Amino acid sequence: MKRFLFFSLLFLTALVAEASVVVKVEIKGAIGPAHPVVLSEALRAAQEQEAKVLLIELDTPGGLSSSMRQMIQSITNSPLPVISYVSPRGAHAASAGTYLLYASHVAAMSPGTNLGAATPISLAQPSTFRESNTTSTAEKKAINDAIAYITSLAQMNERNVTWAINAVESAQSLSAQDALRLGVIDIIADDAASLLEKVEGRTVNLLGVPATLHTAGSTIVVYEADWKSRFLATVTDPNIAYILLLVAIYGIFFEMMNPGSIFPGVVGVICGVIALFALNMLPFSYAGLLLIVLGIAFMVAEVFVAGFGILGIGGVVAFVFGSLLLFDADTLGSTISLSLVIALSLISLAFFMLVANLFLRSRSANVVTGAEEMVGAEAEIVKSDEEGYHVLCHGEIWRAKSD
């Protein structure tokens, strides 16, 4: 429905106003698996509506290298010019965002923005580049690959190669004014409208062929991602993936404790499948996942084992450390909120110490209904025959036998 409205708006805009159309797509937050899909769909929509330019409004702390490379391939192979614009004021294009700026046909920034810090982060040892002066062979390969990659992008769009290398090797950053002065970006503009005025008549290298931009007075139409892309962006958010994982563990656990409940098991399995899908898309630590499961197991054991709370405390500690280790902030550009980790840790401890304890007490309570409850009860014989007795107990007549 939204796609239909988007195309309808573009058609009416082109029909009513004689000005050309520029499609704008927003890339906000940490670069993740959903962003290449959104960018690809925006490019396709812009081509179908014969837009003059695709404008990317960029504000990112960085993110996944694999997702960034997919986006760069879409930009460098695009049949229409792509402008990356770091906006609004106070935004930044760090790490992966810097590569996207270098890959774009036109790189622009708002006043008060910055870019840089493009050093690659090792998935196995994310702190090595920051804490050690010596690097392993694998790390050297990663740095050299990143240098070669950003250098090729800089040469392709005739931007500052030296600073690009420094951004990778030394994690250097620049303000918008310094970036313009050093030839890292092309334009500084206060807003999208003034940006389109400033790029009017500029010639860019489009698939190896010079192309002149005609964007002055263009109508800007914002592209909105469809529900699939929004769903992918939601479940691959580290906080959401973390919550889904916990719901899955709790749901399956309580279904096993009380078979036949159905609801906890169904919810747990659904959340588990979605969580596995998210974890498959995101780099995560197996040690962190194991510590989370171990922490929950310790908190459960605290309910069954009469002790001094050591298992419960150990479970909370393992749960917190596992949660913090599950995702690496430098690799993803974002990580699980510390306040969320603490809140869920305390809630988990309280839940297993109180609710699970009540559940176990209810299972060990005396039976108050059914045939099992009759054992040991007194009954009055109301009739005797060859087959046994008829007895009165709790207001009901029962057949009974006796030696």
C-alpha cells in the first residue's frame, strides 16, 4: 500500500509540477542488514520514476562491513547519480559512513557535522587496534584491505586519498569545514534544497561516463521502506534481538516445566526462530550466548537447591556479562543498552526466585480433588452386597472394596 502511495505521489508531483524529481532516502543509525535492502529498493523506485538523482540523507556511527560493501556496490553500479548528504546538523558519518561518502558521486555535509574514524574492527579481537601497537597478520590484512578499498573509492571520485588512508590507519576524523577544505567532500549545504541548487551543473563520473546534474528546483520525494525492510531493521537491532532471545528461552523453559501449557511454548518457539534469524544476520559472540544460558540455568537451580543464594548471584553475574559480550559495539556501531541488561537481569532473578518458587510449591501441595484425594478419607457404608460396598464420602456415593 505504501509503495502504491509513493508511486502515486511521484506521478502526481511530476504531473502537477513541471520540475524534475529527486528521491530522498534516509539512512539513520548503525549500518545493518536492512540498509542495503532499503537502498536497493530506493534506487529501483527512483529509476522507475525517472528521478534525476537519489539523495541519501546520512547519519550513522558505522556498522557492519558486509552491509556497507553491499551498499557501496549499489551506489557505484547505479545508473543514476547518488548524492550522500550528512544531515541534519550534529549528525556524523563515522566508520562505514565515511566509505559511503567516498563512494557517492557527490559527497555533501551540513554545518556542524563530522566524518572519519574508518579503521576496521576485528570480529575476533575488537580491541586489538586500540590497545596494542603490534598487529597480527590477519589484522594487517584487514587494514590493508580497507586502505585499498577506500583508496579505490577516492580515486574513482577524485577525492583526497591521503586523508582517506589516515582515516583507516589512524582513525582520524574531520569536521565539515575541514573536510571541504581538504577535498574529502564536495559541498557544504544548510539543507537539501540548497544542496540541490549547489550541485546544479556539476559533472560526475557515472559508470565511467561524464554526467551533468540538473537538480535546481527539483521536487524532493521521500522514499519510505516497505514493511519487510522495516521488520528486518527491527529484528536485527541488537536490543530487539536480545529481547527475542530471552523470551524464547523463558517460553521454552516454562513449557518444559509445565507440559501442555501451549502458550509459553508457542511464543517461545516463534521468538526463537526470529531470534535465530536475527543472530544469523548479525555477528555475535558464542561465549556471550553461553553465559546468558548458563546464568539463567544458575538462577533456575537456585529455586531447586536450598542454599545461600550463591547460585542466584552467580547466575545474575553470568547473565550480565553474557549480555554485554553478546554483541560488539565497535563492530555493529551499536550494542545492547546497559540499562536494559540490568533491568532484565533483576527481573529474571526476581522471576525465578519468586514466581518459579510459587509454581513449585503449588506442584508439591496436597491434592484436593479427584480420586487421589480420597485416600485416607472416612466413609459411611450405606449398602453391602456380594460385589462390595456402596459408601458415602463427601456427599457422593462410591463403590468400594475391602479385605
